[in-house]
Amino acid sequence: MAQSIENADHVDRLRGQWDRELPDLDTEPMAILGRAYRLANLVRPSIEATFASFGLDRGEFDVISTLRRSGPPYRLTPTELYTSLMISSGGLTHRLDRLKKSGLIIRERSQEDGRSTAVGLTDEGIRLAEAAFRVDMASEASYLTDLSGEERTELAALLRKLLGSLERRVEGDKS
């Protein structure tokens, strides 16, 4: 690990300790995946605080934002929702109950299939999803100010490549 002390971060320190203790083990995966994990953990409290300021938890925001970005009429079936959110149907039901009680969603018979229900955003749900997302994006952008536009583009491209390969691997494991 050839990182100067003044530029070292938490992951460099961990890798240095492992290099000392297990010099035969390549800790390069920590340089990427360890940093991704640490980044997620460092920004999570701020993201959750943003949603809390709108009276939402992360899971509730995920539901209303999924409905909002689906486009008009901002309506999906529960199956479409939990597939998109990658959660269980039971986990979704609990979220939907809370959101309905808050007046952010409605549940109604599907217009395509009268035997199933659709989940749709109310006007207040649309407004809240948009407002919370705008504040969240401004907050998240503030974390990227030390990177130039070119660096952000390059980092996004590399992460897209890595994530795409991992998603394909996981999907392949399921088949």
C-alpha cells in the first residue's frame, strides 16, 4: 500500500494494519469496496435526517419516490413496487399502511385488472416526494464538491461498470 500518510484515510489505515498482520494477503478489494461501504455509512445519517425533516423514514421515501419517478399517473401494483424496491411483500405492506394513514398514497382497484389493487400517490404524496428528493440531491451534491466535474464523471463511470458486473453476476446466480 503506497499511500502517503498525509493523504491516508480510514481505509488506508485499516489496510496498513492488515498488511502488517497478514503481509501475504492482498487487501486491494478494501480500497474500493471498503470505501464504498464507508461512504454509504458516512452519508446515511444525513440522508435519513433529510427524509425525517419531511416526516418520512428511508423506506417510506423509497416507496413514494418510486411511485413519483414512475411517471403519470404515479400508480403501480404492489408487485411492481416491491420488485423495484427489492423488499418482501410483507415489508412493503407495512410501509404502505403508514403512507396511506399519512394521506400520501391511495390504494384502489387496478384499472387493468379489477382483481388486484394499485398504489397511487395523492397530490400531497407527489409534492412531498418531489420536495424531499430536491433537498436530498442538494445535500448529496454538497459531498461531491471536492471532486471536479471530470472526476465525478469518471468515478460515476467506474462505479457503473463495477455495479453492472456485480448485478449481472448476482442475476446469473439466481438463474
